Amino acid sequence: MTSEEHPEPEVRRRDEAGKPAGQQAESLREADGDPRGSRGRLKLTDPKAIRALAHPMRWALLEALGDAGTLTATQASDMLGESPANCAFHLRTLAKYGFVEEAGGGRGRERPWRQTYDGMSWQTRQEDPEVSHAGEALDQVWMDRMLTRARRSLTSTTSWPGAFDDGVLGGSTSRLYVTPAEADELYEEMRQTFDRVVGMHHRFADRRDPKLRPPDAVPVEFVLLGYPILDTLPLPDGDEEQSNDDVPE
């Protein structure tokens, strides 16, 4: 499941396991070799760091930092409608686990903060139940925010900026009956295309810097989801004889 480049974290839940738990997020950053100086992706394996991030206010702060580039606690409070003290507390907590860092250039107690990464990943289905439970809590926070945004926008298309053509953006779904192996193959094929077009190194990546965005640029979120349906209804037994009620007169 991915939520890409709102310029919030690129969230990638389908990822390989194998890194030990018990490390802070900052120690698991992957170098990506991007000449534009991107900061790489965090691979979250420490349940304490994952749980620290599984908080709506902290996730909102990361999204705000993705939008603004840098923020002081006071600036964040203006954006989010929270008190500066509350924002400062949560920013310090995010810094403790390596998600943000001081950007420098502040005056007095007004310290600007910035993200330390361009994307992050975690894997919920783990042998360690503590990691799995922490991942599920973070899944809930991420899904709640992402789906709330999608519902708000997709049910208010008349409020979109006038330059958006009807029918270009929106949503589509497809239900297939496939084996788990086939589903993995399909998802991987779609994910590779998704990463190529709107992943961490897409052609608009330099616009993470607010100063490089065109005047008419607006945030547009693209989401790739794939999941087994857990609440399907049982099919009727095809061998049962047709009841009298089902026989047309």
C-alpha cells in the first residue's frame, strides 16, 4: 500500500523484511544515489519509533513540513490550529526518533524544523508481534488521514480549481478473482509503474522546495491500493433445488 508524494512521506508498506528491530528511524535511512540531493527513505523497524509516529498530530506535522519545507512550532500551530507548546512537544518527539531535525537559522526559541527523509516504509506483517501491533496502529493513522482527504475531495469536485478538466482526475476500481501469487505479481507490476511516474524521483521532485513550485501548482495526491476483500458474502449453494418462491408464475 502506498501513499506517494503529497510531499508528505512516500509511504511504502509492501517492503522486504530483514532489518533488526530496536533501531531508531534515522539509523535505517537508505541511500538512493539521487544527484538532486534527496535524503533517501526511512525503513521503520523499531516498534517504539513506529508507535511514536502512530499519532494523528505527529503525522499532521510531518505532512505540514512536507508542504512548507521548514516550520517553527509557532508556524506549525498556525497551520494546524494547535498550540505552539503542543506542536513543540510533538516536534521534539519526532526528532527523538529521527523523523525531523533542526533546519538552522532560527531566532531565540523559534527553531525551524524539517523532515530528515524523502520517503519511509514499514512492514506490518512481522514475526515480532510488537512490531506488527505498532505497524497496525500506524496503518490506522495513515489510512484515516489519506482516506479522509480522498473522501473530502472526491465528493466535492465542484470545489476543485476551475483549471481541472472534468473526468481527468478521480478514481477507479477493479475486482479480480486471483490467487495470492497472482495478486502479488499484478501489484508489483502496478507499483513499478507507480514508482516510475510519481515515486520519489518523479520529474517534479524538485518542487518539494516551495520556492520552486509554479504559482498555480496545487497538491494532488495519487494513491495505489491493493487488498483482499475480507467481508465478502457467502455464495448460494448452486446444488440446492429451486424453491417454489423462485418459480415464476
